[in-house]
Amino acid sequence: MNQPDLDWKNLTFSYTKTDYNVRCTYKDGKWGEIEVSDSEYVPLHIAATCLHYGQESFEGLKAYRGKDGKIRIFRMEENAKRFIRSAEGIKMQPMPVELFCEMVRKVVKLNERFIPPYGTGASLYIRPLEIGISARVGVKPADEYMVIMLVSPVGPYFKEGFKPTKVCMSREYDRVAPKGTGSIKIGGNYAASLVAGEKAHDLGYSVMLYIDPKEKKYLDECGAANFFGIKNNTYITPASESILPSITNKSLTQLAEDLGLKVERRQIPVEELDTFEEVSACGTAAVCSPIAEIHDLDNGKKYVFSTNNEAGPLTTKLYNTLTGIQFGEVEDTHGWCEILD
Ligand SMILES: Cc1ncc(COP(=O)(O)O)c(C=O)c1O
């Protein structure tokens, strides 16, 4: 297997062309065969519902080259189940879990030479997406759908990697509506977050930390990542209808319990930030990204969590355990990884 000539250790979270993607179409009431393509393009009808009415959902998961040389895929059934919820949330055809998993295995195997070598810290990001492809002019769901899975070798999401980053927050921006689509992973949510996200970047922050859109009192989530804070040996993460249920957060919650921490999933008032010992963003892309400072753009208040450019001890422990499981260095006691033959 000839590995591509990539600077594995310095990969960023960006698109790199690989050899293949896989596709599957839902037509005449059934899913077809999995097709393999080496094209980076999709032929689409100009009136397809994904282009006009936002019938698009996606997922994000990773495959890792382990210490033992084996390929591990992390919790893909969880992504498959969330992909179903996202499809149902915008009236698309849900893809069965087993078909989703078969596509993931296939796209990873086909692009095996792009899985970053063990020890580089990089991984293979897998991006499944579903689009409505039937032609419509009126606002109505499609009856034909396409699922595509592409992959890209990636490095850290935030340029700081595991070094603490600065984020900002403001009540001026909502990513989603209170009873809207925040708990599913659809493209429209991300389009709606771009103005706030770019504002944060322009001001020199990694990301915008969203405050709940209903009462504007509680912490919601951190751009394309969930939020958690630690104090008094307790892992605390927001309970909210307007955030995406993160699979990484779910995993860290379990690991926190395993490490003997208490876990609370509840509303977190903004002012409570003053009391946290460690805070972090978490997600497939972000893994665990410690937060050094949070700046409230509305009143100029600064919450500071790290002054030495290092993550806190419990965040570090959680990060090491999670990535240890993913890279086959720590025993996978919960059976989260599937090893590919
Ligand atoms: C809005 C949002 N929140 C949270 C997450 C983290 O979720 P996960 O850990 O499942 O990747 C993501 C990324 O998928 C996201 O886009």
C-alpha cells in the first residue's frame, strides 16, 4: 500500500482529496446498491430539494490507525442513529443503521492509505451526508435521496490542538430556534451560524459559545462542539433542547464516571462560569479542546480558566483516556471501537 506524501504531523482540519467516495440512492421506495466513485462531483437536478429547501443532513466520525496497526472506527452506530433522527427531522428518508455502517466500512477500506500513521495524532475524518434529489418547485419533501460518504485525513480542529483556546459569547446571535432544529445535524443550522462564527474569528477567537435562544441565560454549545465544565470533582454539561447531542460528550460523560467524577447534565447559568475550575469544548473534530478564556462581548466580562497555556488535570485525563481508546492504547472496556479486518 503506497501511502500518499502528506505532512501527517501538520495536517489541519481541512479537505484533502482521497481515492474514492461511496454513494447510495433511495429511489422507487428502496435503497439501491452501494456505488464506489472516484469523482469529487455530484450530478444534480437544478430543482433538487437540497438546493432550494435545505434538505441536507450530515454526520462526522473518525477512523484511527492504532498502536497495534489496526484500524478502529469510533461508535459509528451512534452516528447512524443520529443520522436517522436528522433525516426524520427534515422529512428525508432515514438510512438503516446497518447500511450506514456498511458504507462507512467500505469508504474507510477503499481509502486505507489515507489513514494517518499511528503516532502522528491525526485521523481519518468520515463525512456522511444525505440530500434530497427530486425536483420540486413547491415546498415539499423529495421522494428520492442520495447518501454520500467521503473521507479526509485531518489534524486538530482548533489551531491550538490540545492547548487552551479563547472563545467569545454574545446574546446577539442564535444558531437555532428554541424548538427548532438544533438537536439534529442539518446543513441549515451551520449556515445560520456562519455570521456569528466569522465574527468570532475576526475578533481573534476560535469560536462563538452560544447562549440558549429562549431565555438567553444558559450556556448552550460551543460552535460545532458541546461544552462541559468541571468543578468539585463534577463534570457538568448543559441540558438543552437546542444543542446537538454530542457522541464525544456522551463518551466523556461515561469516562468521567469511570474516573470517579460526579456527572450533572443540567442548565448552566452564564454566571456560573465564575465557579468552574476547567472548561472545554468537545466533539469529534474538537476532541476535547480546553478553553483558556471566555469573553462576554455584550458586557466586556472575561472568564479566565488557564493562564499557563496548559489544560487542567481532569480535562487532560479525560482527553488521554478517550484518545487512548481510539488509538488502541487504553482498553476499550465499553466496546466503542469497531476494528476493521
Ligand atoms: C453543533 C455541534 N455540536 C456538537 C458537536 C459534537 O458532536 P460529536 O461529538 O458527535 O461529534 C458537533 C459535531 O458533530 C456539532 O456540529
